[in-house]
Amino acid sequence: MYILLLTYTAPLEAVDAELEAHKVWVGEHFATGAFVLAGRRVPRSGGFILATGLGREALDRIIAADPFVTAGVAVYDVYEVAPTKAADALKGLLPAG
């Protein structure tokens, strides 16, 4: 599982110009199950994504295709995590076993 922290590197006007394409990209990866949670950071300096079920190389390819990245308006920091405990509503995110 990975926590992706997205940081804007351009003015919000440039980010907003890519926002709809970014939302489509996010939606595609929710549809495959790779992304399970996403949203904006507060204050609006970037965003976050919780990704699961794929290896780092596949994740890096997905990130490289983000319209925010291809337009040069954001960068990602990626953290691999190994959750061991979750609230009942989130237990499905824990690894089997």
C-alpha cells in the first residue's frame, strides 16, 4: 500500500487548467481498484492518494501518466506503508492473514 502526497509546483491557475484531466485519470485508477482514497490537501497546496494492490514499478508508471505530472504542475512523494490495524469500516484494506 502506498500513500502518495502530491505537491503543486505551479500557480493554481496552471493546476486548474489540468484539473479535469487529472480527475479523469484519478477516476480511471479508482475503477481498477488501484486507488481507494483521494482528495485535496488543506490548505490547497496539493493532494493525496491511497493506492493499493500494485507494485512500485506499476505505480511509478501510473504516476508518470498523471496530467498534473505531464504538464509539470505537480510532483509526487511516495511512501510505502504496511498497515496492521484499521477501523471496522477500513478492514478490507488490510492485507490478508
